[in-house]
Amino acid sequence: MNKRRSGIRHSSAGENDRQLMFSLVNTGRAIEQRLEEALVRVGLSLAKFGALTHLREAGEPISLSECAKKMTCVRSNITQLMDRLEADGLVRRVEDPQDRRAVKAALTRLGSARQTAGAKEVAKVQAELLKTLNGIDQDELRRALSAIK
Amino acid sequence: MNKRRSGIRHSSAGENDRQLMFSLVNTGRAIEQRLEEALVRVGLSLAKFGALTHLREAGEPISLSECAKKMTCVRSNITQLMDRLEADGLVRRVEDPQDRRAVKAALTRLGSARQTAGAKEVAKVQAELLKTLNGIDQDELRRALSAIK
DNA sequence: TATATATTATTCATATATGAATAAACGTCG
DNA sequence: CGACGTTTATTCATATATGAATAATATATA
């Protein structure tokens, strides 16, 4: 009576899997959105914060190609992003005497300060996220995410 | 000697948490990208497939506002998406006699067939994803995702 | 050295997304 | 009924992203 009948389910396995796949997509988007909302408070977007952070971590001007690699996006995207960052006064384009094709992006003082402000906002979102993950096996979650790669 | 010194870690807790948060974002993006790549083979994008699927599930024409709600996006986005779907011949705009402000989107036969083709591609990505999740506690993953909401 | 191939950034066309402003139609309430 | 506020879709400006085409410079090779 209580016996589980193997091979029979109310909702098909495929349906559950689809839900899982789209849950992964939607969760990523939801977190992105929270980050965007937090960053807009300091005049940044996630894209802008990412670029500033890579520049900060590099510790020196980096070429736009290098920046595109770090951000895993195409170069034309970086061209536009740097246009906006430059318009905001957060970044300066500098020539590379070693390679006259290249253009490097340099953080301005304002850009550096803005990155710091952004990082604080990101940390808040992170703390909130961690709270919601209370009672969840985070190691297993990490394992799942790195399996998907 | 082997004792764990509490409160001291090589990489700070905050750093791990940041990694986890960005892993969630990046995983979502990676899956999205796989879906886009699969769907482009049948002439669809994820956004287009989503709209077609909602129309299919509704079983009848739905207003653009309704579609925006289902897709959790703003209406101007749907206006543009429907422009493109209409240009592709996958959808037709029809008037709503009940409410003359409203415009409804109706699936064409081609749109319906395209949705079917898209669903097959999505299923393949899903199957691939499931394989990589071999050995992962999927219920715990589901729990984590629904905790984040 | 001269030519061919690579790489660099930019520009352009396009897709996706948001939010503000607008016009038309709907509903309500005095 | 008529004025007012709401809802509908659209348009516009903008941000983010891709990929193709282009121009300038580097590098390799014949």
C-alpha cells in the first residue's frame, strides 16, 4: 500500500529538470538584479563595477583587449563600456608606447574611489544572500556550480 | 597541533562568499549562453523562444501586457520583441474588440512549429546539464535555489 | 626587405533590456 | 454626462551585449 511504484511519477522527470535549469538561470538573474540595484546607489552598473575592479586588481593600466578577456566579452563591448566610463570620469584612455595599436585604460582617482564604494554595496548584497542560504549545504552548492562550470 | 584555530582562515569568509555569489551569476549566464547557442540553430533566441512558449501554453492570443508579466519584463521590451517576432512571421498582432487599447499576440502556424523545434533544442541542453550534475544532490541544489528565490 | 598574416581598437548594424514620455481608450465618481 | 485617473501600447533615449567590417600597427615568413 505504501509501496513506491518505481518508474511512475506524477510530473515527468523532464519537467523537473527543466525547472531546475531555468531556476539556475533565474537565480543568476535575480542576484544580478540585486547587484545592479545596489550599485546604482553609487552611480555604477555591474558592468562598470566589473571593469573598475579588474583595473584595480591589475594595479596598472591594462589594454582594452586584456580587459575584454578578463570580462569574457568581445572587444567592441569594452570599447563602448570605456567610452561610458571615460564620460563618467572614472577611467582615462592612455597610449601604449610599446604597441601603438593598443590603448590602455587607467583608473582615475574618482574611478578608484567609486570602485571602493561599489565594493561596499556588493558586500551588502553578499551578506543578504548569505543569510538566505542559512541551513543550506553551501559546499554542496559550490560543488554543483563548479560541476556545471 | 592539528587543532583548528577558530576565527582564522587563510582566505577570508567574505572572499568565499563573493565567489559563491558570482558563481551563481556566472552559472546562470553560462546556461543561458548554451540555450542561446542551441536555439540559434532553429532561428530563435531565448527571448523569442520564451514568448512563443508562453503563447503556446496560453493556448490563445494574449495581450502584450500579459506577455510582459509572464516574462517579467517591461512592456516596451515586449513591443520590440513582438516587432521582431512579427517580422520573422512567427506571431501576428490582432486587435482586441473587448478593449480597444489592447493588442494581442497570436501564434502563427510557423511560430507554433518553431516553438516545437526550440523545445527540442532546449531539451538537449537540459539533458547535457543533467549529465554534468551526476553525483550532485539535486534536491539540495533545488533547496538552495528556492531559498534565494 | 617585402609580403602575408595577426592583432588592436573602432565603427556599424542589430538584439535585448530598462524607464520616461506620449496618445488612445477605459473606468469611475461626482 | 464629463472630468480625472488608470491602463494600453508605442516611441525615444540609453545601457549592455554580440559579431562583421575596417584601419592601423605588429609580427612572421619567404
